Amino acid sequence: MVFLGLSWSVFSQQDPVLMRIGGKDVLRSEFEYNYNRDKASLAPKDAAPGKYAERFVNFKLKVAAAEAAGLDTALAFRERVEGYRSRLIKSYLTDTVVTEKAARRLYDKMKSGHRAGQVRVSHIFKYLPQNVSGAALRDAVARMDSIYEYLQRNPDSEAFDSCVERFSDEKQAFRVSWLQMPVEFEDVVFGLSAGEMSQPFFTPQGIHIVKVLERKELPPFEKVKDEIMARQSRHEADRGAEVQVEKLKKEYRYTPDKAGMDELTNSGHTSRTLFTLAGRSYTGTDFARFAAAYPAGVRKQLDVFIVKTVLDYENTCLEQKYPDLRCLVQDYKEQALLKKIIDKEICKRAATDEAGLKAYFEKHRSDYQWEERRYRGIVLHGVSKRVVKQARKFLKSLPEEEWKDAIRLTFNAGAQPQIQVEQGVFAPGDNAYVDDLVFKGKDATPLVSFPFTAVLGKKVKGPDDYQEVKDRLVADYQTYLDGRWVDRLRSSAKVEINQEVLKTVNNH
């Protein structure tokens, strides 16, 4: 890495170039976004911007490797990033003051109507398919009306529970929070008091009689504001968009051309200019392409075309106008690319490279030594002392990996097993019999059916085979592969950091 006091023309800029990685500029705002996001999780020794720069460069080099591998060009990946951006930009294309005021009015209305924030309910429910016949619908309504009349005469909980058990397609009580159920269901149940029962009512799923078992009141407005705004009517959302469009028209110098618009509305077509926006002219030809995909009257088509053009132009300017949005989308994309390239370069290789794992283990065997010795062997529980002695002598002549099968085929082949075994690597405390006979711990209680016990094996300082520590080994091998990969990336890319700009991070 090259740390330079580069003579870039930066101090006249609001957002100067802080570094170049492989010829690609990184602005100070991007570095600050990542640094401020990660700072709380950094160790004190790594928390200074200069230290973090090392980590940031590694991150950017890996992302560049993912782009070089074409991982960002896959259709599914592009759609995923675009979907994330689309969710973010909704608030930028709507006047939030208008929609928030509407949300406050709805919240106050719910509050004055004693609407709950969450309820626990039980219901008598009959599922009705969308194509239900008239006769079946009448039968369901009559049945629910009859049940409701019965419950009015018998308002106790036992009667309602009994009807749920006998007649409902859903038996279990459940909790309902905001935005979880159809609006028809929520409108009824959130307005009921604890212990209160509804009249029969319909939802898209069927017909219900609901009883509220428990009720929690609405949280403060700030906690549910976003949820209410998401649930607002189309009218309120459109109103917010309209107000925002009018603001953007002024910002981008929207200028209608009366002659072109008159010709379009009178004849249904024109090639003249209809309006200009941000210095660009939009003609009847542009309108015709839009109108072909939007069937409606010409005046309606023109109104929608203007709105769409204004919002589409604003959409292209969002990242430039709102650096936070740019950083959010870029970070989402780069984190997703990082995950993909790490999985490709590190995780999959470490999980399947048995030769590499074995070689790494042999080279670093001392790192896997245990703090205290363990016992590798087998515990033999027998029906008699003679059987245990015979089994122990028999196993001494065989490899360890054959011990269990040898006992099964030789001593336990008959109807009555003679030996019970436990084989493995035992640390102190893992096995009471190993503790007793090897580590000189407490006397172990003999097994009732196999009261005689012996062990065969040896004390060891560490694993003989890498498979015994594979989980830890794979993690260490991933770190090793990552280090080698970073070395290769750094050797093939020129990295320049402007130290003067670095000193201004979070201080400008």
C-alpha cells in the first residue's frame, strides 16, 4: 500500500477523494459511512481511521474481485439489488409531510375509537372458497347466525370454547398485531374490549365470530408511524406523490408548451414539444410510446405521462441528491458481493479441500495440542471379569478402528450381549470410568448388567488425525486462505491513500 500526501485537488471539494484502489476513486463520504457503521464493533487498537483504512482496502479489493468475476452481472443479483433500492426510494418520491400528517390523523382516529395495538383472540371460523355456491354461502351464514344467538344466551367462556371446538376450522387461540391479518379482520378485533365477542363478519378467507381474550393498547405514534404510513389508503399515497411532483416541477423548471399540448388534446397526436424538464424537451413522440402501454383518455394519459416523467427524472438524481441513499444501496450491493466471493474463494474450498486441510494440520499440529492430556481408547463393561480380560487381550492385536466391530461380532453375536463399549477421546470429566481408571478420579458406580470394567488405550497430548478437530481446523484454514488471497489481491492492485484527507475523516 502506498501512503502518499498526494497533490490531488481536494480541499476545494465538499467530498474529496480519499483513496484510489486499482485506479478507482473512493470518496471521503463512502469511507466515513463504512467507518461510522463499523466503529462501535472495532477493538480500541483498530478504531482509528488510519487503522480502519487497512481493513477497508481489503474489503474493497474483495468486492472488486467479485465484480471482475462477473458476480454482479447475474440477473438474480441485479434484481435483488434493484428491489432493495426500490423499497428505499418510495419515501423520496413522496412528500413525507403530507403522508405523515395523514398517518397522524388515522392514528388519532384509532386512538379515539379505542383501537388496540395487539389482541389475543379465539374465533369460530368457517372457511369459504372464492367460488363458494350461493346455497353453501346461505348455509354458512345461517349456521353462524345460529351459533351467535346461542352464545348471546350463554355468554360464558365455556360455551364459546365448546363452539370453537365443535364448529371452527381453526381451534387454537392466537395473537394479532398490526398488518398481520386482512383489514376486515383487524377492523373488527382491534375495536373489541377484552372478553368482548363480535357479531358474525366476513373476510376474504371466510366467516368469523371472534372473542378477544387479551388486549394491548396502541403504542406511541412514533413507534407505529411507519407501519401506518405503509397501510394508508391509495388516495393518501397518491396525494403525497402529487405534492412531491409539484415541488419537483419547480425544482427542475417544468415548462409546458401550450401549442403542443393543445394539438395533442384536440387531435390525439402530435410531434411537437409538450413540455421541458431540466432543460430537456419531451415531445409527442415520447408521449406516444408511453400511451401505447397505458390505455386511457388522452387527457388522463397526458397527466400520468407528466407525473411519470417528473418522477423518473428524480429517480435518476436520487443518489446524487441524497448521499445517504447512495451509500445504503452501494453498501447493500457490496456486502452481497462480498458474501458471494468469500463463499466462492474461501468457504467452499475450505470445506472440501481435504488435502489442504490435512497439510495445514500437519504444519500447525502444535496449535491443536490440548491443555491437558486426554485418553484415546475404549471402555469395556463386561458380564464377568474373565470376559473383560479376554476382550481386552483380543483387542490389543487389532487396529483401533476395528475394535467396536470386533466386539460386536465376537462377544455380542449371541442372544445375550457380553460386552458394552464406549470408544473415543476422553478429557477429564467426560467419562466417569475413564476418570476412575485413568485419571484417578472418584470411584465409578458399576453398570448393573455389566458390572466389570476395564479400559484399553493411551494418554495423548493432541489429536492424531485432523478429523478430530475439523470444525476448528476449517475455521483456521479459512483464515489462512483469506490471508493468502488478500496478499494476492494487494500485490496486483495499486493502493494510494491521501493522508491529508484521511486526517479530516469525521472532522470537516
